[in-house]
Amino acid sequence: MTADNTDRLTRLEILVTEQEKTIEELSGQVAGQWKVIEGMRRKLDALTDRFLVLEEQTAPDIPVTKPPHY
């Protein structure tokens, strides 16, 4: 191998190593964000259930009657 090829190979190896590190960091960030999203989804589901229960408790019972013109 010539010196130019050796230098080129070294630069490529350094680049690959840096990219592997970046990929690992991004993977960790995505995993962390996924945990946050799952937690938020559970909270949203719980709040939705709570809202529906409260809505049912406070909704007035509307009697079914015929309008006066019938």
C-alpha cells in the first residue's frame, strides 16, 4: 500500500468509528424518547378514562319527549 492509500484507509476507519458512536448515541436517545412517549400515552389514556367517567356523572339526563307541536 502506498502512503496515500494508508492515510485514506485510516481516515475511513476514523470516520466509521465516529459514525458508530453517533449511531449508538442516537439509538439511546430514541429509546429514551420512546419511554417518555409510552409514559405520556399511559397518562393520556388514564386522563381520557377519567374524563369520560366525570362526563357521564355530570351529564344531565335529557328526557325523551315529543315537541309540543305533535
